[in-house]
Amino acid sequence: MTMDPAVSLGRGLVLPNPVGVASGTFGYGFEAERMGPIAHLGAVYSKGTTLLPREGNRPPRISETSAGMLNSIGLQNPGVEVVARDYAPRWREWSVPVVVNVAGAGITEYVEVCERLSDVAGVAGLELNISCPNISHGMDFGTDPKRAKALVEAVRRVTELPLIVKLTPNVTDITEVGRAVEDGGADAISAVNTYLGMKISVKERKPVLPGMGTAGLSGPAIKPLALAAVAKLRRAVELPLIGIGGIGSTEDALEYLVAGADAIQIGTANFYRPGVSAEVLSGLIQFATDNSLQSWRDLRWSD
Ligand SMILES: Cc1cc2nc3c(=O)[nH]c(=O)nc-3n(C[C@H](O)[C@H](O)[C@H](O)COP(=O)(O)O)c2cc1C
């Protein structure tokens, strides 16, 4: 292949290729590293990380649906101190860039977590999760353009790291929040997080997943919805876009690149086909060679 597969997400963050693994489906990369090679990846997006450790929601926390899965993990993570002190030095030895997914209960927590990670070697960038449907107030920022912009501005003031903002699709118009985070100083946008869903046990006459009963839907079921969200965003913002939602094959990834994504993340498919990211990357490279692409952007749909 003559084409350079690298993609730039702004502020100096250049991924060796567009294929990353989505937050919450790859942990912090260490278990996956023991199971098989990960050096081919364009990026690892870590589990959502908060200021203090969290145990997450009570089980059961996942359930299969006809074309996907529901999860209600509730941001189980060891807290930012462990990530900065113990995990980042290990990432420093990797060739794969690691982007830390950050969550918080309010602006202060987001700012503190991002500040702590700011000068830590091994952290290539931050992905602000303003879209978690599984904790109370998890989507407060992602569903309100004004608050989303204020959050990005506040975080922008404390870090020079590349800042990706991950949007929720659980809004009337995702482009309003996309424009707001662009104005606030984001370097890139990832879209989308999970769709709010529910599964009911008729036998027990209650939702299968405890708590509020709602959970986040992911997997093949959401691909057409997420693809539409990415295509809408592409027409509304200039920022690089990372497409996420139901990607499990080269064809799926290509659809996102045509819709306007600069890079992609694979989530749920990692659970049922652990080798999927390597497969998708080699499929993309084969496609680029067969079609003499000069850049992934050649694929973009323009009308
Ligand atoms: C079990 C599980 C845990 C997740 N945890 C997070 C998280 O901590 N932070 C986040 O931004 N997204 C999280 N997500 C959302 C995924 O990163 C991704 O946006 C979503 O699953 C859609 O992609 P997919 O259809 O390829 O899975 C999680 C998804 C799953 C299935």
C-alpha cells in the first residue's frame, strides 16, 4: 500500500491507523494484551475513569438483546490515581496511543481528573465521556449544549492534551451539542455512546437490569442509527470525527468513513470476536490498495 494509513485527530494526536477499540470494551488494555497482539491498533480508548475508585452498579449489569447488548456497568474503575501512577508507565512502553476516557459528576471532577492526567507520560489524549446513561446525571452535560460547552472550556484551561468529546445520541439534535463542544475548544468528537434501552422480564414483571431498569444499548442494532448521527455531525462541524456504533466488519468501518468519520472505534464486537480489530484493519488496508486510495478521506460521501 502506498497510502499512509495514519489519521490526525488534532493537537498533535496522530494515530497510526483509524481502527481503535471503544471505551469499556477493552478495559485498560492489559487483559487484552495477555490474550493476543494489540500492537496493530490505531488507539486504545480506556475504561471511563473518575476521580475516586467506583465499584459500579450492582449485578446483573449486562444482558443480550436480539441484535446487541444492554449494559449498566456504572463506570466501575480504579480511580485516576491508579491510572496515572500504575497504568500510564506501562502504556508508555507501547507503540499504541492510549486515550483515557474521563467521566465525572460535575465540572470540578472532570477538571481534576484531566489535570491529574495532563503531564503524565503514556497518556496520548483525553476522551470526555459526557454521555454515560448508566449513572445518575451521566448525560447532564451531553444533553445540554450550554453545559457541554462550559465543561469543555473548563477542561481546556487545565490541559494541553488532545481533547476528544464523546457525545450521547440520546438527544433530539446531536449537531447542537457537536457545535457547542467545537466552540468550547474540543479537538475531535467521538460519536456515539450507547442508546438508552430496556429489557423486561415478563416472568418477574420488572426490568432485567436493576436500578432504574434502563441501560445502554450497543452492537449491530445501533449501527444505522449511529451512522446517521455521524453523517449529520459531518455536515455540522469541522472537527475530526470518530465513528462508533455496531462496527463488526470492514464493510461497517468503510460505511463510517464514507459517512464522514476520520477514525472508528470497535466496541461490543470485541466481546464476541476478539480478533475483530485486526481483521477490520487488514480489510481496510486491502480496500485502500485495491482502490488506489490516496487518503481515507477519498472515501467520503460528497453531494
Ligand atoms: C460494557 C460496556 C461498557 C462501556 N463503558 C463505557 C465507558 O466507560 N465510557 C464510555 O464513554 N463508553 C462506554 N461504553 C460505550 C462504548 O464505548 C461505545 O460507545 C458503544 O458501546 C457503542 O459501540 P459498539 O456498538 O461498537 O459497542 C461501554 C459499552 C459497553 C458495551
